[in-house]
Amino acid sequence: MSAPATTATTGVPFYSGAASVRRDWAGLAARLRTVTATGRFTFGPVGSELERAISARTGAAHAVAVNNGTDALIIMLRAAGIGPGDEVIVPAYTFFASASSVLHVGAKPVLVDIQPGSYALDPERVRAAVTDRTRAILPVHLFTQMADMVALGEIADEHKLQLLEDSAEGIGMHIDGRHAGRWGRAGVLSFFPTKTLGALGDAGMLLTDDDELARTARRLRCHGQPSDGSYEYLELGYNSRCDEVQSAFLLWRLERLDAEIARRADLAARYDQRLGDLAPQVRTPWLAPARRQSNLVYYVYLIECERRDELVAYLTAHGVGTEVYYPRPLTEQPCLAARAGVDQPVPVAKAASQRAVGLPMFPDLTDEQVDRVCDLIHEFYQERP
Ligand SMILES: Cc1ncc(COP(=O)(O)O)c(C=O)c1O
């Protein structure tokens, strides 16, 4: 086995946003100056401009900016009237917040298996998990593609359930031109720094066409304060603001979002091409069978592979950053075990948790860096046929 190369010359980070800031510091500084010039650092005109821009981008009638994607989920569930006694169907394979947000509003997440490829709710399993306490289905769009929203929408209609989307990772994803977060009553976006549209810290947003839900969300993000600004609180809300600096940064990044999504697709095609011959040890991303297909937006380039943990250790030793999404299904999260409902086994989620790993993916990643990662993966499997 070759000795690990020094990370200084050949290391590849999992994610870095430094180069794009360096390249257009002047443009970013101009955006940030609009904030300092107004003297309003939160709930100001730049935040409103961001909300309008995201509305225009996604087609949602209302975009309500909040402090992060997790808050957006909690506020969405509260505004949709989900609470104690209710069950919400959540995939067993997703980020913790998809389920913890349901518990935060006093309801019970019911964890259901996913489909291979999309890593999203399996509609047939969802159908089997509906009970008379089910109030909502919470599909999550992970990594590159959306859940089968047509099939899930039919189940929701059949059982008179709300469809509430965890589209935290979904910016740019759509089916038939309809953006993620716009297939149900409401959806959310996360602007966590590594996301396809990432902030300079934390930020998130709720999307909806429902006027009443949007009004409630605007109150809840501000302690429950009524829209007239009076200090008479009729309900308990949160302190969940998206400040003006984050909004300015996001507006700056929004200008290059399409180019960045295209660059991510080029990088993914290079990974596909360089890793394709390693099948079946390595499986590159594939489209799940769905009635209508989502486009692919490579927020994460996720492979499934044999001896995943050994491969991760090998790449780490050679200075390559990876991220294991997600090392265990939610059914095995200690904090959820006693509180979530699990009425079926989740073999697809379990297999993904043992085989999946995200490789470096960000717009400033170079072709040479992708080649370096792929060379190392080839080396790893050559040395362990
Ligand atoms: C699927 C999913 N849901 C929810 C969240 C929570 O978003 P945030 O980190 O902005 O709170 C994230 C992002 O981290 C996510 O990927």
C-alpha cells in the first residue's frame, strides 16, 4: 500500500466555500455594504429582498425566512396544526431534524423505509403505515433527487393527509417544473453553509402558497407577535430570524446558483465516468424509479460501496474529506428509539447506512481533485480485490 500523501499538496476537502468568496470579494462586499448602509441588521429590506427572490426562484407565493432549516421544519409543522396525538410519516433514513422537529411539536414521527436510489420515502411502505392518527406525510428530498411526489400526493389525497416537505436539500430540484417544497401544503429550505445555496452561517426558509399558513409562520418566527407589531402574544412562538448579513450573502450566492448547479453536474459526470468501471464494488448515483422523474441536483455526490468504512479511512489517510450520510437509520437513534413509531423493518435504510458515503462536491472543486479522489478509490479496490 502506498504511503499517505501530504494533505498540503494533494488533500481534497469535502467542502470549501473559500475560493468563490476570494474570486468575487468585491461583489460580496458591495452586497454587505447594502446592509451596513441601511443600519438595519435584522428584519430589514435585504431579508425581504431575499424572500422575494426565493419566491420568484421556486414559484412559492410565500417565502418566510427563519434562522435555520430545523426551525423552518418546526414552524411549518406548528403552522400546519400538527401537535400532540398526531402521527407524521417520516423516512427512516434522513437527517435527524426531519424526525426531531415532529417530536418538538409534540407529535410522533412514524419511521418508514426508503426506496433505493432516491433514498426517499417508499410510497408502498407509506401506504401501509397510515393509521387513523396519521395527519401528515413528510417526504425528504436527499442528496440529488426528489421523492416520488406524484405517488405520495395520491396517498395523501386518498387519506386526507397533509403533505409537508422537508426540502431542506432541495433547492433547484423539481419534477415537471414544480420546485421541491411546492408539492404539498408547505416545504422548507436549509441554507446551512454546505448546501447547494449555502449561507455564511445558519439560515432557512419556509415555502408555501397558503396565505394563512404563511401568516402563522411569520408570527411564530417572532415569538408569536401579531402582524400589527403589538406586544400582545396570543400564542407561543420562537425567536427565529434570518439576519440581514445572511440574506445579503445568500442574494450574492443566488446570482451564481445556476452556474454552480451546472458545475456540480459536470463534476458528477466526471465522477460517474471515472468510477463507473468499479461496479459492483462501487455504485454511482442512479435515478430511482418514479412515476415522474426529478431532475438531478448534486448537493451531495453519494456512492454506495463495499467496505465503506475501510474506504473512508483510506481516503481520510490520504487527505480526502468524506461524509457518511447517515451512519445509522433513525430507527437506531438512541434519542428516537422510545419515541418514534416503527411498525415495519427498514432494510433499505439499513443497507444505505452501511454502504453510502458522500465524496467531495462543491462548485470550486477542480477536475484534478476529482481525478485524485477517483485514483485513490481505484487504488483502494486494486489493493483489496
Ligand atoms: C434533510 C434535512 N433536513 C433538515 C435539515 C436542517 O437544516 P438546518 O441545518 O439548516 O437546521 C437539513 C440540513 O442540515 C437537512 O439536510
